[in-house]
Amino acid sequence: MSIKDDKPFLIDLFEAAVAAADPKRALACVLPKPPRGRTIVIGAGKGAAQMAAAFEDLWPTKVEGVVVTRYGYAAPTRSIRVLEASHPVPDAAGMEATAALFAAVSNLGPDDLVIALICGGGSALLPAPPDGMTLADEAALNECLLASGAPISVMNAIRKQVSEIKGGRLAAAAHPARVISLVVSDVPGDDPAQVASGPTVPDTVTRTDALNHIAAYGIALPETIRHHLASDLGQPPHPSEETFAKNEVFVIASASLSLEAAARAAKAAGITPVILSDAIEGEARDVGQVHAAIAREVRQRNRPFSPPVVILSGGETTVTIRNAGGRGGRNTEFLLAFARGIEGQNISALAADTDGIDGSEDNAGAFADGSTWSRIRQAGKDPAAILSAHDAWGAFDAIDDLFAPGPTGTNVNDFRAILIR
């Protein structure tokens, strides 16, 4: 069978994974009782607007507040303002959104309740450079981190040291109001302090930790940022501080829950599912090669699983940019490396970001099968050169195998499904 035949099945699994992270269903299970005072909603991330709209439908009393999402990801709300800003590189609109969030939680009392709706993408959407630094400095930091190949936990450890909002600072500003953070996790391990760099969830990460990460990954930072990190100024608050004593944090959706939903959908279709892991990290092309080796082993030797089987995995890979200019995201880069490893095999796969956008283009990911590598060559392109240039988007576009479902309204990281007949 070809990828054309397998696409509907793979799409069904993706949609099952996304549905499991539906904001309204996830929120309904964790809502607290309304407070005696005001209810203020704040939020950030690619799915923040959809979360806000769902919260309005579920909340029984008056609510007000503001959330920020990526351009083009807004959803209609009644009383919660939705602001849009740039992702993955922060812009002036993000600065204004950060100020609006701080304004929303100012002058609150102990009877007030702050609901923080946090999901992936919030780090870039909430720029707040410390004194002596500018938006350009924070944008430069973000670009350095995205190109470094460092895992998300490392990037966030550094971001929290160069911000006035990340690392629990927004929750601290809401004191003495109680803050309940409802988090859709897009990070391996589902640590809520890592999602969107934890604007309402403090972390134990230290300045020394950040400096050690920078040295270990050889991250070249601008002079202004290195100067700031060399000082002891602006370190984030510690979780043990009294400011956070009344606060609560709930992870309401995650990659693990979404992969389990996809597995149930596969089983209902008569295909045995196997979940490798929901927390796979590493270079996208390396992870692609490993997945290809596992798929070949199954196809050729019936081990460690017997076909027909669909192998599911999640997590967040990285791409270390060696040659600028390519248009590939991490899922398309994963899949192009995977395609080379399964050439000629009766294997099909989908790799996509559950938020609907992979990288800077409008696709969530792409499809591949045993003929992908040769079809790219037949289209007049050199797939190996394209992989080296980080332009996997161009390769899959040339053979019409991009997957573009549009913004999904949620984000629980990468989704990979490998079907072995």
C-alpha cells in the first residue's frame, strides 16, 4: 500500500490525539469553586484563546481578564480579551501583552482568584526584558536558543534568568490573590514549570544552572545578555516563598494522554498500537534515523513487535541550525531523515506538531513512506542536500506530502505515528 492509502488512518490517529487535549473537556474536570471576590483569567500560548473561550462557557459567575496567543490563533470570547503577538521570535505586541497581563493581576486582594491558562508557545509570546535590556536583546536570545539544538528544559532555564515575567514572576505579582494554573503540557516529562517558561509556576533553576547549560551547549550569546547573566540581578523567585503558598497547579492535558487516545483509535481500527515514549528528545534527524531502524527491524524480522502495528511517540526534538535559510520544522526534518532509513519498505508515517504548525510555515508536519526518498529525487531535488540545508518543507512540498490541518487550538507537542503493514 502507498502513503495515499494510509493517510486517512494516520490522520484519524492525529485527530484522536488532538481531541484528547480539547480545552473544554480538559478544563471541565479541574475547575475550582468561584471565589468571594473577582475571577481574573490570564493566559499565554498557542492554544490560550481556545482555553479562554472554553473557560467562559464553563464558569458560572462573572469573569474578566486577558490572554495572549500567536498571530492567527485567536478565538471569539465574550469578556476575556484576546491579544495576538509573534511566535517564535518576540515582538512589540508581545511586550504590550505582557504589560496587559501584569495590569490584569494588579491591586488584587486575598478573596480574588486568578486562573492562569498556560500552554506551549508562551515563552516567545511574553517578552519582558530586565532593566538595561531591550526587546531586541530578548529576540536575539530566543534566536540563539532556537538555533542551539538545546532541549526545551535548557532553553527555559536560560530564559527565566533574562525575563521579568517567566519563572513564576507573574504569579508573584498577583499576590495576595490565589493563583490556580491550568496547564496544557507540551514538554517532555510534563513539568508545569517548563511550559511557556512557567510565568505562574516558580522553578528551582538557578543562575548557576543557566550558566552551566550555556557552557555545556556552547551557546553564543550577545554581550548584553552575558553581562546580565554574570550579575546576580533579577533572579527568579523560589517555589518555597510564602507568596506561592496558596497557589495550585494542574496539568490538564499532555502528550501522554494524547498518545493513549491515539492508541485507542488504532486498536478500534484493528491495528495494534505500541507507544514508545511521550518524552523523546534529541536532534530531529537522529531521532528520525532511530525510529527508522526500529521500523525496519519490525518489518524485516518481526521484532520487537509483529506487524501489522502502529508505533506511536511524542516529545520535542530539536534542530541545530548549521545552514540558515531552510524552511523545515523539526517534524518535517525528523520525517525526511526517517524516509531515508525506510526507503523501499512497506512503511508509512505521519509526524506533526499537535498545535498545527511545525516551524515557521503553515504545515503541522508531513507524511512519508518507503517511496518518499525516491519520489523527491524524481521531482528533481536532492533529498540529502535538502536535509543538510534544513529545508525538509521544500522536499515534502515538492511531492505534495505536507500535512496542514491548520491551528488546532491546543498543543501537547510532537505526534508521530509509524504504520508497518
